Amino acid sequence: MKPDKVAALYGALRKASPEPRSELEFTTPFELLVAVILSAQATDRSVNIATRVLYPRANTAALIHGLGIEGLTPYIRHIGLFNAKAKNVIETCRLLLEHHGGEVPREREALEALPGVGRKTANVVLNVAFGDATLAVDTHVFRVANRTGLASGETPLEVERKLLKVTPPEFLLHAHHWLILHGRHVCLARRPKCYACVISAYCAYRPKTPAPAT
């Protein structure tokens, strides 16, 4: 995709949503970190249901670590892979307390050293909590980038690197949210809503999905 088309695509997304926000509910970097760990292979809605109950009871590394795996599990039992996630969250809290004073580190290497935190999770935390110009590539971003022709690639890392290369600096801060929300609500996997898409004119996907019959 040519640079002017890329800029136009992002411009359309920005016009539709000038200040995009994560659909995960959080108030601190630590709350965000835990929410993103829990969100792997789960919906933001299911995570929010859990954290609305959990965070009033425990929302720091010390308090959640104090719950232990058995104490944390009832809060997240309805979330997929809850057993593994409970172990990861408790171990992450232990490491935060032992090595980072209970705070979420701002360095990628330190984040990725935490259980349950891969490159995508680290990118989300760096971007959303700390305002770094990173791009987390999940299934939605991967699909939108490939389908539109914005950044084609066979792996999330390849797509991430291409997105960072082609995305103009003025759009980098919010690019992750524009793409993930577009993929979640418009550019759906099975039947994209091309008829309601603000970037349809710049998208390489063919044939466009027609509006449902009324």
C-alpha cells in the first residue's frame, strides 16, 4: 500500500474515533497488566466481569499475591484457561514484588520475563499504560493488516514490523487501538461489514461484503 493511501486509511480511522480506548477496564498499569494476562484467548467482556469483582478486593501485586492461587481462582473461574492464568498472575505478582518493588516495569525485556507475558501483552502494556508507540498484533490486528493490504505477513511479528515501518508517526500512538477495534467490530473474520467500513475505499479485500437484505 502506497504511503498516501496508508495515511488516508489511518486518517479515516482517526476521524471515526479520535481518541480510541482499550475495552479492558483498569485504573493502573498493574490492573492493566493483570487484565491483559487474563484476556488471552478470552473476551474483554469476560475479563471485565472478573476484575469488577476482583479489583475492589485486591488490585496490587501484594494483595493479589496474598490471595494465592486458590484465592484468585474463584474470581476468574469463568475465563478460559483460568488454572494456568491463576498460576501466571500469582507468579507475576511474586516477581514484581521481588524485583520491581511491586510496580510494573517499563522495559520490554522485564515485562516479557513475567509469566503469561509475551510480546503482544508487553506491547499492550507499553502502549496503553505508558504511551509508547508500539503495536500489539493480536488476531484482529493480524487480520485487518493482511486483509486490507496495509501490512501483509505470515506471522504476528512480521506484521508488527511492517506496521511499524509503514505507519506514519502521527498515527503510531493509537494505531493498535484503531486496528484492533476495527477488526473486533467491523472487519469480522467470517463476514466483514464492508458496507459499514470507513476504510473500505482503501482496502484491498475483494469482493466487498454487501449489506444484509432488509
